[in-house]
Amino acid sequence: MTIPLLSEHAISILRRNDHGGYTVPTHGLYPYQWNWDSAFVALGFAEFDRDRAWVELETLVSGQWDDGMIPQIIFHQDDPGYFPGPAVWATGRTPPTSGITQPPVLASIVRHLWQAEGADPAHPRMRALVAACLKSHRWFHTYRDPLANGLVMVTHNWETGRDNSSEWDEALDRVDTSRVGSYQRRDTAHVDAAMRPTAREYDRYVAILQFGRACGWDHREIADHGPFRMIDVGMSMELLRANRDLLVMVQAIGDSATADELKARIALSEHGVDWLWNEDAGAYCSRDLGTGQSSGLVTNASFLAFYAGVGNAAQHARLIAALGRLTHSARFLLPSLEAGSRAYDHQRYWRGPIWLVVSYMVALGLAETGHQAWADRIRSDSAGLIELSGFYESFSPETGAGSGGPDFSWTAAMWLAWCGKVASP
């Protein structure tokens, strides 16, 4: 299929998945509005309908909690084909939502849209969304920075967006599943079970959810005593980048007090991030807060260091060497886990497959830090995956075959906003 035809197909996917103000990731498998999905989807809409791009983000923040959390899922309407649905979460919110969050990429997307429209400091839609982002970032600072070092703790692996990454395995092994009871998964009715988390893993996901529900979604209780507490390299890098982008908008508005607040948060994260560096792996890795143990795994999130603007020259050299090593086992970049790592599987959810939104952020960071050739390689590989297999949720780094849900919204958005274009980020 030619580039113009692929672009037409991408637009048609976004239009079909549009539910009038919010976009589902794909029909059947994910029938609601997801937090970071919507942020990236807005980039795709902006290529042909800028108003609709802003509406996507505004609908997302309509579900923001009073304490500032922007939830992982907003259940605008019930769908019995999805588990766990609003009745299982039981958060008592209107509209119903899940009780956890997702990667804080919203501010970065708002900045992108705002600057593409001329960066007017009086832009009313930017200003409203900046206020929502500030509340969200302050929520992270209040509830998700237990070490006071600017890094992000997650209390459910689903919050990371990298749901069943091997980085979480040891911490999940300690989660008590004795009271989970019976439940009916729906995901494997839509997608081959070989591409999804195992039943043993899913029991642990449900057990963590049940802890949150039992304490009435008290975020202080969950943060201090929850059964799963990891410092996530991905969200730490994404929040640092989002704080940088938020700072640009706050300074344009002229809010000097908030600008000083953000500068302090950025400096804290820049200093704290070295705690995630694993010298043996030559990469930034997530850490188990309970044990202090590094995962020691090179994942696609490790390379978000470039996106976040952290790392010295020696660390950057090690990361670039790791990228080169990945090309020995991967036909396409950027796999979610290095081949040969424990539990690597080129087609199972987040244990090897490529996810274009992470590839986009990594490529953007590489280009910004002077590694244009690597940025071009990732962009070209990403375009090649779509040309080969279509607009799937994820792709095998070994064969390029699509995995997960088809006609996926953020994959279509990445084609329109990034890899389907001639220029690199």
C-alpha cells in the first residue's frame, strides 16, 4: 500500500474509533478511553482535524479526580465485553474511572499542539489543560515520590503502560493471590492468548486492584502499604520530560512562582535519576522499592533517557552501544525487551514486541541529543512495520508481524504524526 493510501487508512481508523469526544484504542479489546492512548491519538487527529485533537485531551481531563490524578481509564459507557469494568473498580466517580493512573505524557502533547498553532500565551485551551497537568504533576509529587528524589513509584503494573514487562516479575511474585477468587477475563476472547499475560500474572493484577478497592482508593494508603511498589524508569523519564514541557508553557503564561516550582522538580529528578542507572546493564532500569533491587533489564523504556534529557556522555555511549546490540537480534527497532533476557518473547505483550508510541518518544529524544541516524533508523523501521503488517497494537521485532489488537488508534496516529512522514522527529 502506498504512503497516501496508508494515510487515508490511518485517518479512517481514527474516525471509526472515535466515539464522539474520545477515541477507543481498538474495538472489542479496549472499548473505553485510555489516558496515554488519548494523548498520542491527539497527535494523529491534529494532522487533519485540530479541533478534534483538543477535544480528545479535554475529554480525558474531564475524568480527573479532585486530588489531581488523571485515571488510566474513563468508562464513558459500560461494555460487558471488558474486564475489569467500572463495577469491578468501584471508584465511585462520575464518570466512572479506574483507580490508577498511566504515563504522564499529556503536558508534552499539549505543548506540541500549542506550539504548532503559534505558541500564543493566551491560548485558552492550552491554559485550561496546563492547569489540569499541574494538578496531575502535583499528585505525582504528593503520592508517588516516596524517596523525595523526583522519581515515580507505581502501585500497579498497569500504570506503567508496559503492563507485563519482565521488570515487574519479581515484585509481582510477592503479591498474595489467595483471596482473588474467580473472574472471567475478556482479553483472550479478542486476541490470541499467546500474545497476552498469563493467568498467573493476571491473578496478581487483580489482587493489586482489589487492595485499592478495599481501601476505598485512598492514594496515601496505596502508596504507603500497597502490595506492588516499583520505581518505574519509564514514568520517571516521562514525567521529567513532561515537567520540562510544562515549564515552557508556564513561563509563556508568566507564572513565575509555578515556574520556580517546576524548575525545582526538574532539578530533583535530574539528580535522582542516577539511582536507576545499572552499570552492569549499561542502561537505566526500574527498581523494586521493597528490595532496592534493579531489574537489570534493557527495555525500550531505558532509552527514554534521551527523551528526558538525562545522562552523561559515558552513559549515552553505553545506551547507544545497547541500541547497536539490539540490531543483532531484532530485524526492526525498538523491541520492548532485549532478546535473551528472562521471559523474552517476540510476540507476548511487552516482553519483546515493538510499541510505536515508545519508539516515537525515544526517536524524538535521540534526534534532540544529536543521534539523528538512530532516530532515522527507528522511524524507518516503524514505518516499515506498518507497511508490512498494518496498524496493529504492537509488532514482532523479529518478523514484523502484527500482534495485539488490529486497527489500533495510536498506531494510526503515529503514522500520521511521525513515521509516515518523510522527515524524522
